[in-house]
Amino acid sequence: MDFLNRCPIIHAFTWAADKNNDSFYYVTQTPKTYDEEKLYKNEWKDVIQYRESERGDTIYRVSNIENEIIKKEIVTTIASYGVSELIASPNGEQLAFISQSRSGRFEKNDDFELYTVNLSNSSSLPYRLTDNAAREAQLHYTSDSKHIFFLVYRGSGSLDSQRVNYQTRLYSVDSKTGIVQRWAKYFLGNIIDYALSQDVIILGQTGTEVHMYTQKSFDDPLIEQNGFNGSYENIVTASNSSSIAFVHSSFDEPKEIYYIENINQLQYARAITEENKLFKQRQLPKQKVYRWVNNNDGKQIEGILHYPPGKFEQKNLPLFVLIHGGPFDADLNNFQADWYSCSRMIATEDWLVLEPNYRGSTGYGNLFLSEIVNNMVSLPGTDILYGVDSLVRDGIADGRKLGVGGYSYGGYLTNWLITQTTRFNVALTGAGAVELVSSWGTTDQQTFSDYLISGKPWQAPDRYRAESAIYQMNKIRTPTHMVTGENDIRVSTSQSMIMERALFSLNVPHKLLLFPGEGHLLSNNPWNGKIKIREELKWLHQYGNKSILN
């Protein structure tokens, strides 16, 4: 299929529902014709017209891929928007897709809607099934093709209101009428994933646990299945049997793939892989859940403690606070070890690591998640500081040896916290904003700031300023290590440059690493993640045991 190497970037694709599996559909940006390209070049040369030059998408069908003569045809061309996700119905009569803005930026939630295309009518235009203020995602048809399931991810708007964000919810929509039903409507936690079998199987998060649930219909009760503690993820089901495969892990059990023939075997599931058995042959950090209270409002907060190997539940340990991003996310009873989730690596360097599930985290109810609105760093920041106070008061942490760090929203909070206190000896921050007005203007997720600060900069200027760390940078004394992707547009690279200049002006020890070819996530070159961790551990060794108060 050499023609795929010559086509524009593929946004989405799906295999067609045919017996021979010899055809599929894919989506690319609609290319300009030769005459359109020539006309534009004559008038504009190399000038790019922002927004005006953005183009919609085209859906193609490719068939006869097992033969020498491959057939390619246009299914539909969409001028006004792009396509982010595409699936084919099992009966072969429909395509379903999720629209997005032509640019891919998140500027309006109503850019994201669910459409279908009637494949039996070549002149059929896309039919809009939903009309709401949410971003639909993760489509699945039911086996009879009558309904389409989708998630609305946490913090991605809602079907109820433009200005409300909830934890992740699951819905189904009638593929003909557009009637929507909500599943697991009385579940108070956050839905991580789902799969369709005889029942709907839902992976639901409450607190630090992700368990497996089933539901027969949208108005039936949600039933928790008897399984393992820890976290389930990446669940898949077979289309012609009741077989289920999934990934499971916990504090003590690394991630492996499990297989069961039906849901009733869940508590007896055994791993069918041993990809991570090396972790079980090493002495690693041990974990426990820790809870404390924010004394300002009496709210209970919890997090996870990672003890250095061989020092479980010992006292007076150096403490590093590792803050998750999101903010609509949570640290869980699972096994994760990479450039982002590096708690085990830091604990192995003889630090007690606290991962706080601050206000805004998932798994604790919609109110807990939404309390972050208008207090996007100040409220979770106080949640975290009270956690540090509690650990020191309980004699678990050494108040003279404190560090803090985080990436993305964890970087936002790290940047804020070191303007609020000089208690931290060392800070590790990555891809976090410090000036929220400029961040609003450069991010690809404008709706994020609109929601968390309840308005645009000219509608809520005082809140934008009050929650921006840059205006209190003169208080920083903490040696700070910074990292960012050179091409980051989620949290613009310029935010790290602003912070670097401030620390340089203040003569605060600091270092900034720019990773070429990387966006918000360091996912393009594995060396970048390794170098990030290597340099951060060096920074911890250099400054972690030096009190800045001396």
C-alpha cells in the first residue's frame, strides 16, 4: 500500500465490516487541487492565513487491498470541520465519527459532535447525532449496530451545560434517532474505560482503586464484580464470545495482560504475560494510602506514600511531593514507572514520596473535582501544603528535607508552591504555566482556562492574575530544575522561558532543558524521558539535602 506513504497525515482509520477484511476507511485533511495550490501561491507566496488557511477533512474507502489493483474512493468531504475518531458499524451500513475543529484546537466544545454517514447511499451527507457542550470520545457500536457508545472524558464539558465539567461519564446514542442514554448514572466515581459484551463492562475509579463493574441496561443497577484490588485498564472483549482481556496492576504487582473466558472468572484471572517479572525480583518501594485534612475548610484529602526500599513505615524521612497533572486525574493503586510517573525512581533514591490527590482529582465525586474552579492553583496548593504539615507533625517526614515537583498541571502547582513557601529545598517542574493570560492565548485548549477561571482574561482579570505564579516570583528561593518540549502547544514552551528568565533575574539556582521534536508529552524520543529523569535525580542529589534557610 505505497499510496498511504504519499497521502497526507491520517487522522483516523477503521476496518470495514466485511467478511474478507480487505477494505478500510481513513481520514486525512482535504488536499488542495493543483489549481487551488497554484492560485494561492501566486497571490500569497509562502504567507499563511491563520484560520482561513485551515481545511476540513475527507473520508476515503480503500478496498481490494489483497489484490494488485487497489481501489480508492471518496466517501464524503467535510469542509467545515475535521474528524478525530472513526468507526464502522458491524452491519456495514454506517460510519460514525467525531468531529473536531479544523485546526485541532479545543476552542469550543461544540466543535466536537457525533455524526453518522449512510454507506448505502453514496450521495448521503453526514448526519449529526448529538448537539451538546461536551467532547465525545472512544466510540463503539453495539453488535446489532443500533446504538453507539461513547465517553465524555473528565473536564471535557457535559451534555447538561456549557459551564459544567464532570468526571468521565458513559453514554449510548440510538444510531438512527439520536436519543441519548447515560449509563452508570448513580456511580459516584470516575469511569476509566469500558467494553461491550453480553453486558456493558465498566472500569470505574473510586479513590485510588479501579475496579470492574457490569450493567445490563442503562436503567439497571451497576454491579461491582469480585476481582482484585488495584487498577484494571485497557479492557477488550471478543465480538463472538464472552472472552475478556485486560491489563491489571497494583502497588506490588507490575502490569501484565490477563485473560478470562467470562466475567465470572474475574477473581481467578491469571496473567498470560510475564513482561515485567524483573520488577518482582528486586527490592522496590512499598506503598500505603495516607489521609489528612485541609484545616481551612475541613476537607479530607488522600494520597499515596512511596517508602524507600527497606524503610517501610520508618519515621523522619526526607519527603518529596510528586504532583500529578490533569488536574482531572489521580494517582492510583497501580504500578507505573516512566519519565512522568517517576515516584518509584525517586523513592529508590532514599526519598519518601507523597502523591497527593488534591482538589480537582478524579474518583472523589463531582464536587471534589469542581471545587478547583476559580482557585485553580491556590486551593489544591493548600491541600498539598496541609499534607506536608501532617506528615511532618506525624513524625513521618523530616521538615528540614523537603522537595516538590510535577509535570503539566503538576508543573503549574509546583511553580505556584515555591512562591508560597521557602520550605522546599529543591523543585523539579515540567511544562507548567506561570502566567495564565499568555497561556490562555497560546494553548491549544482554550476551553480549559475558560472553565477553571470562569471566563476569558477580560472577563476575570483579577482571577487570572491571582492564580498566576509569575506575579509572586520574587518570593522564590528554591533551586528549580525545569523541562519542556520544544514544540509544546498545550502549555507553551514560552511559559518555561518566562519562568527561566524570572529565576535568572532573581539569581535563584535553576536549569532549563528543552527537548527537541517533543510536544507536551515526551513521547517521540525515548532518550528524552531517560535524560529528564537522569538530570532531575542529579538535581535532587545536588540540592535535596541543602536547607535554603541556612
